Amino acid sequence: MVSRENKFVGIQISPMSFVDEGVENVLDTLNDRIGVNALLIGTISWLGLKVGRRTSWNIDGPPDHGAQEPGQLKGGSYIADHPEYYQNTPIRNFRAQDEELKDQDILDMVIPEARKRGMLIYPEVMEPLFNYAGHGSANTVDIPNLPQYLEVDVFNRIGTEPCINNPSYRTWWHSIIEDYARNYDIDGIMWCNERRSPIDNLIAGRVPNCFCSYCRQEASLRGIDVDKVQHAYREAYEYFQHARAGDEMPDGAFVEFLRLLYNNPELMVWEHYWVERNKDLDRELYGIVKWSNKSLKFGLNVWNRNHLNPLRKAQWPWAEMATWSDWVKPITYQHQSGGVYFNEMTQWHKSILRDLTPQEMTPIMYKLLHLNEAKWDEIVQQGFAPETYVYGQCLDAVRGVQGKVPVYMGIGVDAPRSRPDQAKCTPEIVRQSVLATYRAGGEGVVFSPNYAGMDLTTLDGAGQALEELGLK
């Protein structure tokens, strides 16, 4: 049973909110009005959803607190320079240049006041950092030489994200995490990994990755014939382009896809290699935190696509993630999730599942994914229901981690909508989501994705639920 003494009621918050509203005012509001006792502070990003203001102004208008205009995000790191931690990577010049926070350290600003109020502090960091659709990306990224660390696609073209196997980029992340762990009075770090795998990219109509020299060398050491892999992925790209174009497939798109896998086993070899290297980054960061300060907690902020996509659900089991985390936070942005699921499955119905209508497939996919939500034609407008979606996903996570780590549910509070007819968050949705979490065995909540984008009146639903539970 969760009590006031061991509660974890967190909120994701950007540096801009502390500038716009004042540190003491923000902390008093969150602590007294809502019942928040853990701050998950965006400390490095070029994405507005992590370090900026509300990103859905054009649909949702301004929030009922803070800045009433979006501003122009530049992004970067919002802590002081500690160059001694970056000697093994050439990526060193990445301090944020936003006028509101230039030359300030957001952790130094917030930690003393947070400690006075007994609040926990977690830097909140996410990969990828750049050019993330729907996350309010900065227009430019002023890191010198960054193109030298970018992925190479299956056609040997430079991509749009740094390669996770590039030693300069990977060591940079090692350095960032050690920097936080050694230099600040924090309680831990929350890490989020939202990279698409090669097959995941193909399904979305994108070009598969990565065939840079570092990926090729790493794979070759594991006995993988990279030339055969590249040939197979070029063939796979052609299949998905034909499927998405509606070209005739005599045996149907699904059977043709299975044939593609059968004739090209290298596709799954490379998919497995890439995903495991991606997981390795998580595991490395967990180890660095523990080496630097054993008392710190390493929390995983887990992508909602991991439970809305059957491929990713197979690749990222809860039991495995529990071995490199101290707690997990499943993202369940209930009002937004109908739209996320719609977008996700639309890509499948354009390609692998194009022989079935979404209306035919949705009940089956729901069964496979442990979902029980609105019909296909209604999910964007209705969203997902707290009593089924949040409760069900929390139950799955609690069972999946097998008691090894606590589950803190990521409750969506005014998560940005992508279209005007998408379901809108309400105080009652938030209240029901909090209650569903604790009913399913969750041990905490994190209000997400960014305080700057939330309305206080919506957050009041959280405060009401916590009061009902005796946690406020």
C-alpha cells in the first residue's frame, strides 16, 4: 500500500516554466495545489516538448499559467559547463543559448528550493534529441561537426539523426549522465529511448538505417555479413514502397511480407542487432549512474509505441527492462492515445495489413495488444479510457516487472493534440487515470509530458484523486 511517506507523485517540467513563473511560485503551486513531490526536469534537448513551452498553441491556445506566447526555442543543455567530463568526445559546445536561460544552470536554480519542500529531483533526458516530429523541434542545432556523427541509410546517404554506434555520440551520452550523477544533489535520472528500428522505419514509409562504418564494423565483429544485409534491406524498401503505393501483389501484402522475411533472413538478423545495440545504450547509462553514485535511481520513461505496436511490444518486454532500471514509467497519455494508435496502425494498413480494413483488424489487434477501446472510426475523437487503458497498461507493467521495480504511470495531462477533433483532456480524465493507476498496483504517477503545456485546472483533477487516496 502506498502511503504519504513513500509516495512518488512526479511531474515533467521544462526550464522555461521556472523562468516564466519563478522557481518558488512553481514549486509552491505544484506541491500545495496538486500534491507533487518529484520534479523531472528537462535538462538537455532541442525539443519544445522537453525544454520549451506548450507546443500545440495553434490547436489548444495558451495555457492558463505561464507565458502566453510560444517563444522561439533554440535548445541545448541547461546546466553549467563541466568540460572535464567531455574529454573523450569531440561534442563539447552544446550549451543552450535561449535568452531566458543563457548562462544559467537550471538544476542549481531549482534544487535548493525543491529540497526546502522535500521534493525529489530527476533530470529528464530523452534520445533522440533533435528533429522529432510533433515535439516542437528547434529550427537549427548549433553543435559544430554534428553531421559527422549522423546515420547512413541503406542507400549510403547521410540521415537525420546521430548514429547510436558512433563512439563520439555514444560517449557524449556517457559523459552527460556522469556529469549529472557526480555534480548535483539529485535523486536519480529518468531516461527515455524513442528510436525507431530498421523494420519500424520501413513500416512507417521511411528508409532503414544504419550502415555507417561504425555499425558495419560492430556488426562484422558479430559475424554479420553487412553487404547481404544491405541488399536485403534494399529489397525490403522496394516491397514497402510497392505496398504503400497500392501496387498489385498476387498473394496479398501480408503473404508477400512473410515471403520477404523467409527469403531474406538477414532482415531479422539486422533488426535484432540494431535493437540490442539500442538497448545496450540504456544498460550502459544505468551502469554509469550506479558507478558514479550507487544511491541514485535510474528510471525508464517507456515509449507508448512499445504497447501500441506489436513489433515493439515483442522487442521490449517489461521483465527485461526491469534488469536495468530502478523504476519504470509507461507512457499512457489517454486522451492523446487514440490518435497515436490511429497513426501507428495506419502505417500497418498502408503496407503489411493493407488486405484488411482497419475496421476489420482493430478488434483483433486490440486482443493481441491487451486493449479494449473505441472503434477505429471513433478512437481519435474519443481517445482511450482511463479505466480500461491506464488500468490495463498499468496491470500489464506490474505483472511484467514481476515485483523487481515499482511502476510509476505516465499520466497524460493536456498532452499536445495533433488535430482539432482529437480528444481533449479534462480534469476528470486525469482524476480517473490516477485512481486507475493505484487500483492496478502502480506505486506512483508522473504527470506528463510537460507542465508548461498543461492547464492548472486540468491538473486539479490529479490533486482531487490524490486527496481521495490520502496522498495529498
